[in-house]
Amino acid sequence: MQPTDRSVHARGGVITQANPERVTVRTRLPAGVISLSQLRGLGEIAERFGADQIHLTTRQTIEIPHLDPDRVEELARDLEANGTPIGAERHEVVNIVACPGTDRCKYSNVETIGLARELDQRFFGKDLPVKLRISIAGCPNCCNNALLSEIGIIGRIRPVRTPGLCTGCGTCVQYCREQAVTIKNGVCHLNEDKCSLCGMCIHSCPFSLIKEEDRHYLVLVGGMSGRHPSVGRELIRVETPEKVVGIVDQVIYWVYRKSRANRLLGEQLDELKFDELKEKIKNEFEDRAPQDP
Ligand code: SF4
Ligand code: SF4
Ligand code: SF4
């Protein structure tokens, strides 16, 4: 009889349960998007391996719980063939999360799902000293906690009041959740200090007096959820998804070279000299205005 191959158990997506006789297997689903045939296939696989339920995780993946550890190798092959391979959970780049973005959400300022897939292809499962979560939100509403991830990416737009006859109707005021728009002397005023760059006021004006400018991705590093939640620090803002991918590449390399195990990335930012990383990234990736040299 062949000995049971346990190498697959070293993968982060195979999770020991409270009952050591059983394991849960987590899948890899960038942006939480799964085709109908893959979903059907996943159900059939779960049933074939004795599970009577699946579990949806907070990071947009699907888990199959209460599995026989001796059958995980066989299960891994079936999951791979289904296009929903074993995922990640340990000190590595785990499932890339994204909100629907411009694919579906009327508030989104940027495309998110294609970017999540690109990041997944390049970085998923990369071994690191710390767990690294990447979350992409199409706007500052941050429905998926992008602010609390090791790398958060948020789509933003700057509203600009253009010349024209403002009636002072106040529609834009009602749309703004930050009290950044006020009516003074019968016309609208934008307060940049309060504005979160969500862009919601831009489409509200019946006379199209508020235009968009500076559509960009804000990249943050070192957010933490869990016991001591904390918002990530702003690294840079850039205009293209290609630049976002290049920046994530550099951040992951920096984490790989410098971070220490057994602590969250957000707890070590000062020791790791985050400001030096920020300066380096700025020099390499900062968008230049057309008139800049
Ligand atoms: S974060 Fe913004 S763009 Fe994404 S789903 Fe929420 S409201 Fe829509
Ligand atoms: S972009 Fe958002 S926060 Fe800024 S003024 Fe418009 S609605 Fe308010
Ligand atoms: S919605 Fe347009 S017209 Fe009405 S107050 Fe705002 S800018 Fe002026």
C-alpha cells in the first residue's frame, strides 16, 4: 500500500480543525468571482468528498469543511481541474479581495476585478515572513475593509466646480456624506479639506457644473484588522493599474526582505523604515504633471 502523500498539507489552504481528525480546505478565488460551472463543480467535489456544506469566508473565498485528511491530495487534484485550486492562509499572500468596481457598482471610480486577477496571477501564495492581505475598493466607501489590509488600494476622483450658472439647488450638498459641499451666497462651494474624493457629487448636478479630475488609485500599506484594528498608511497615489502592480511588487519584495515573523506588518512599519520605502516608491512611480520635467 502506498503511504499517504502529505506534502499538500503544507499548503496554507489546508487548515487543521478543532477536531484534529478533520481538515478544512480553503480555495483560491481572486475577487470572490466564480463561474456557475465552477460553482456547480465545487458543490459536486464537496459532496464527493463527504462534505454536506460549504463556508463563505470574509476574504471572498469558499471553504469545504470537515474533510478526511487522507483524501486531501486527491481533493487538491479535483479542485485544480475545476479552476478553484487550494488557497492560502499562512504567512503568504492570501486571496486577493476586490469589490465589484466599475463592473457593477455605480459609485466605483476604478476597475477592480481585472486588477485583482492580475495581482493574483503575479503574487498569490508568495511565502513571506508575515501574512499579506491585498484588498481593492472602487471608492472610499471601502465596503471590503481595504483600509485594514496590509495593502489597500482605493479608487478616488477629485471633484472640480466649473464655471457656470449654479442655481444653489443643493442637490450636490445632499449627495456629500462629508459635509464638504455647502451653499454660500446662493452658489455651491467645495471644501477640499473635508472631501474624501469619493466622486459622488460629480453626477448629482443637474447642470453638470461639477467635473472630475485626477482619477487615481490610492495605495496604503500596513492596515490591520483583528485585535487591534488600524488604518494603513498612505504610500502613494497613481493613475494606472500597471503602476499599481509595479508598486505592489516592490512592497512585497520589501516585506519579504525586511519584515519579521510573528508580528503583523502594521506593527513593524516604523522599524522597517516605512518612510524610506515611501520615498523610494515616490521617486520611481509618482505621476508627473505634463509640464513637469
Ligand atoms: S467600495 Fe465603493 S465601488 Fe466598491 S462596492 Fe463599495 S460603494 Fe461600490
Ligand atoms: S467627492 Fe465626495 S466627499 Fe468630496 S465633495 Fe464630492 S461627495 Fe463630498
Ligand atoms: S447641484 Fe449643481 S446647480 Fe445645484 S447647487 Fe450643486 S453645483 Fe449648484
